[in-house]
Amino acid sequence: MIKSELIKRISSQNPHLYDRDIEKVINAILDEMVEALRRGDRVELRGFGAFSVRLREARQGRNPRTGAAVAVAKKAVPLFKTGKEMRARLNRETLPSD
């Protein structure tokens, strides 16, 4: 699912809300999550999962095509760990169709 599909789905469930307002709310939530992660905070959505950031140090890499050494800069890598409730819902047994 992409963001525009999420907006349409929420809009269809809440016809009294405008698509542009739903988009503003979703963008505000995502922006706040990114800012929290940028500060080094952990973002936890109970029943869904937790987002965190792991810092990777600078290192020497290799170009796979030429084999030449390449400097790889340090960077922040986002991590996501699912919550127990989400794992349970994803792994729930489905009943066979009759």
C-alpha cells in the first residue's frame, strides 16, 4: 500500500473528511516520526511496532564491478521491530473456505 492508497482508504471510511485534510494529518504524523528518529528517539506505536535508528560507522567498501576500494560514509539506518499484537494478527490462522 502506498500513501495515496492509504488516504483513499481512510477517506472512504470517513466521508465527512476531505482528502487534503487526511493527507495533511498523515504527513504531519510521518514528519514527527522522522524528526523523533533524527533526534535519536525511539518511536513506538503500541500494537504495531517500534521504529529506531542504528548508526553505521564509516568504512572501506569495494566496488563490486571493479573491485576498487570505496570510502563509505557513516550513516543512520532505520530499523523496525513488529509488536506482539501485529505478529499475532499477521500469523492468525485463516479458516478454509467451504
